[in-house]
Amino acid sequence: MLSISIFTALLVGIISTSCSASRPILQSVLNAHAPEHGPLTPALAAPCDGYGFPHVTCMHRYGSVINGDFERKVLMPYEDTYPATTVLSDPSFHNVANSSFLVYDEAQGRKILGSSPVVDFMFRIPNVTHEAPVYVPDTNELYFSRLTHGFLPQLVVNLSVTPPTLSERLADPPIYAPAGARYKDGSIIYATIGGHHSLEGHSFHPGLYALDVASGKSRVLLNNYYGYYFNSVDDLDIDAKGQIWFTDNDYGRPDGVNTQPPQINVGTYRFDPHTGQVALVEDTLSQPNGVAFSPDQRTLYLTDTGAGEVIISPHVSPPPPRWNSTKPRTVYAYDVSPSGKQLLNKRPIHYAMEFVPDGIKVSREGYVLTATGYGIDVLTPDGTPIVRVLTNFTVVNIAWVGRGEGGATGELWAVGKMGVARVRWGLKGPVVD
Ligand SMILES: *[C@@H]1O[C@H](CO)[C@@H](O)[C@H](O)[C@H]1NC(C)=O
Ligand SMILES: *[C@@H]1O[C@H](CO)[C@@H](O)[C@H](O)[C@H]1NC(C)=O
Ligand SMILES: *[C@@H]1O[C@H](CO)[C@@H](O)[C@H](O)[C@H]1NC(C)=O
Ligand SMILES: *[C@@H]1O[C@H](CO)[C@@H](O)[C@H](O)[C@H]1NC(C)=O
Ligand SMILES: *[C@@H]1O[C@H](CO)[C@@H](O)[C@H](O)[C@H]1NC(C)=O
């Protein structure tokens, strides 16, 4: 979870055209505008066979050559987007701003997109960070959270009605500022960044909490490290043995939801709910954030959102995180050791195309999906980009939703600042127990 002030004037999203101009025709038109670069230079952005354009746009060779001059503005995050890049001599690039899906690998992209991919804008919500989306199969609901000072209920989408409806629900006792969530055996397991000595009669500490969805009762799983406060327990995933792997970073204080000054370093931990033991497993990331296992759980993905810089100080209200495009915004993969306790062979697999890789989730087949600014990057397990989903709001986190064929979840929902969107396509999430 990361809250850097962003807004957009871009209107990308649900625009679909039935235009099916063939690529050779389009390219010859574009080449006529850029003769100085040779007659055979293909357009950067072109139709993909079988899909409406520019709803689905095929990017030539990952956009690796931009003819003529170009510039991507990096100082403000809302300007620092790929579609906003100024590209002087290739008019096809303008289509990127009106696309919902950018395709980098047409053959694999087809499997991900299916025959009629669509991004639906579902709810307009306030211009603050929304987080911790998680699907509850028992009730066919999507829970997510709003990270503002003193806001205690969860937001709940009822998926059993068309169109789905949005309401608020308060846990007993309340859970403050969840930034990550997973569903397990009738409960939502939350990672929270909220800290406050007294809020509506309760005290709150960043940690791990469980919400029984049937009763609405919550309980604490972890709220300290040998007496120290955690900083901002931001995201988690759960392995087959039930161990909870979670990140602890610095965003709760600058986001205004943690009034407790820092006491320990940021890090990634493994918590054993059976014994209560918590162990540091990773301390090299500048702001550890998203956490997800590969389907076989032999690989753990962690994201570093250090490009959202936080001033660490004993002051209770540091300023909002500052955008610095030169700092880490990287997805790392690690091997999980045979003992199931350590992380080995750290390697970067992807540098975000936009903003920072915040939430991260894995598809049933092992594709890695990460929320990055105004969209979602879809990568192979080794980090090769196949598709980018474009949205008209900053996506903070994503969740697989619904119970499709064979129990697999077939919709991806995205929550963030000012929006909730639903992606329906060929990709499936893991099977829900
Ligand atoms: C959203 O809030 C930020 C401050 O956090 C502000 O800079 C930005 O202009 C707002 N965007 C819109 C569209 O209201
Ligand atoms: C994008 O689509 C909008 C509305 O359909 C249109 O007005 C605009 O010209 C398009 N932008 C580009 C760059 O093609
Ligand atoms: C969700 O909608 C369904 C269908 O209208 C309804 O039966 C159900 O009670 C709703 N769930 C909640 C929690 O309100
Ligand atoms: C951005 O980070 C770099 C280090 O990567 C630092 O040298 C630079 O001063 C930072 N820029 C701003 C504007 O803070
Ligand atoms: C995004 O687009 C939808 C319509 O497609 C619109 O209703 C919504 O207001 C837009 N959101 C933002 C944040 O501009």
C-alpha cells in the first residue's frame, strides 16, 4: 500500500472499437509520416488480429525503438505514465492512451485475453488509497479497505446481485487500516498498517488479524515483535503449512493511519500461527510491499516500492511519500528453501513500467500480476511482460474474484484511488477451497 498523490486527466478504460484495419495498411500510413526513418519502420502501436483496436493494442517489439525524439516526464507521478510519453514522429503511439490492453507477446497474450477481454469501471470511490481486496467464497463477496485516519469499517461488494452493490461492514472488534488480505478457511487474514492508542475506544497496532466472516468477530494473530511496534504490516501470503509471510514497511505514518513512531527496521517476516514465532526472512528491500507465492510455492515474489520515499523520523506525522522515479520499483523472486523457512537466490525479475509494483497476485497458471500506477502488469513467472491492463485510476491492489469452472476464479478486481474495476478475460485465478 502506498499513497502518493496522483490524479489523472487520462481517460482510458472501457473504449472498444470495431475497427479492424489490417496492420500492413496502418503501417504504410504511418510510414508515410516518418519517411526519414526508412520505409519499413513498423508502427509502435498496432491492431492485434481478432481484437478491436485500440481497445486491444499490440506493441511492436516491446516498444523498444521509438523513432525521432521522445520524452517521459518523471517529476510528478500523475505525469509519469507510459501513455503520456511524448512521441514526436509515430502517430500510432496515441492509441496507447485509448487502450485497455497493451499486448507485448501476441501468442501468449491471446491466452491471457481470451476472445473478448473487457475492463469495467465498477465504483467511483474517494480519492484516497483503497487496499486489501479479498474474495470470500462463502458469501460471494469482495472485501476491501479504505486507508484514511479513523476509518474503521470494511467495504464489501455483494457479487450475487447485478450490478454488484457496495456497502460498509464493521468487524467486532474493528480492524484498522488493512493493506493486505488473504482468505483461508472461513476467515480473512489481514495485514494492517493502522496504529493508534485510542480510536473509538480501541487501541490499534500494525500486525496480523483474523476476521471470521460468518460471525464478524475478529482476533489478533500478531501485534508486536518482542514488545516493539511493527511499522506497517502491509501485505501477506500464506503457505501450505499455514505460515504467514508478511512485509513491514513505512507507509502507515505518512498515510496518516499510524501515530506510533518507528522503532524497528523495515523487513519481511514469516509468522507461524501454531507457535506464535515470528522470524525475519528478508531485510534488503528499501520498502518491502507486495507478497505472493507461485502456485507450487517454491518461489516467493516480493515487491519493493522504495520509489515512494518516506522520511523516517521520530515525528508522528511525516509528510506523504515523495515520488522518486530513480529508486526501487521492482519485483523480486526468491526460491523458498527446502526447509520452507528461508528465502534464497534473490533476483529482480521486473522493473515497473509505471509507478511502483504495489499489490501482487499470481494466476492459476503462474502468471505474475502486479498493480502499477494506472494499470496492471501481467508477467510470465520469470518476469517477461505479456500484457498490460490500463485503467483510468491508480490501482493499488488486485484480487481474484468469483467461482468459475472447476472452482477457479475468473475475474480480476482492482481497487485503488478513485476507482474499483473488474477485468474479465481468459486468465484464471487459483482454485478457491
Ligand atoms: C487526489 O488527491 C490528491 C491529494 O492527495 C490531489 O493532489 C489530487 O489533485 C486529487 N485528484 C483529484 C482528481 O481530485
Ligand atoms: C481517444 O478516444 C477519445 C474518445 O473516444 C477521442 O476523443 C480521442 O481523440 C482519442 N484519443 C486519441 C489520442 O486517439
Ligand atoms: C447479496 O445479494 C443477494 C441477492 O440479492 C442477497 O440474497 C444477499 O442477502 C446479499 N448479501 C448481503 C450480505 O446483503
Ligand atoms: C532521488 O533519489 C536519488 C537516489 O536514488 C537521490 O540522489 C535524489 O536526490 C533523489 N531525488 C529527490 C528529488 O529527492
Ligand atoms: C473512469 O471512467 C469511467 C467511465 O468509463 C468513469 O465513470 C469514471 O469516472 C472514470 N474515473 C476517473 C477516476 O476518471
